[in-house]
Amino acid sequence: VPGSSDYYLGSVISYSNEVKIDQLGVKKSAIEEKGAVSKEVVEQMAMGVREKLGADIALATSGIAGPDGGSEEKPVGTVWIALAAAEGVYSRKFNFEKNRGRNIRRASLSALSMLRRYFQGKLFD
């Protein structure tokens, strides 16, 4: 989008746990105790991205898109999304379906919707 460099600083793709730990400051103990797809980890990811990039706002997602990789506790389609801002960190768990492509799209749209709600002043109500 032309002009997006006025407000978009960049991103960190932290697919591996090592990148989450080394680049975003996620505590190894959080990953070991709660798993990479968890409230604790996604919130630490969002805070880490915000700090690393010097951003006012950061979004983070972590999930099991599929088609494999799920468990009884965290089935395929489980996604955590967090937004970190000066006011604090907000996170939410989503349970999508077993279709990888749709899960990725829905997670992206849900993260953008979270950002929209933040700008509308409705996120930290």
C-alpha cells in the first residue's frame, strides 16, 4: 500500500521456538510449560515485537493451522492473537476449523479486526 511506511515498521516471523526466545524475548519456561500456542507465549511475542521494533502497537499470532499438528487439548484451528500497546496487552483465543488456508486467512483478519477495535477504543473496555 503506497505510504504504508509512514505507519508500518516491519515484522518478525518467529515460526521456531528459538526465534521466539532469542529475538522476541519469550521465556523458554513459558513455551515448555504452556506451549507455543498459548496466551502467555503470544502475549510475550507481541510485547517483544513492540520492543524490538520500537513500535507503538504490535500484533502477534500463534496457532495450529493444520492440517496436522493438533492435539486433544489444542486441536487444529486453535489460534491465539495478542495486541501489545502502551495501555497493556490484550489477547484472545480463537477456535477455527481444520482447513489450513482458511485458518491462516481467518487469523489474519481476526488480528486486523483486533487492531481496528483498538483504534475505535473498544479493545480495553
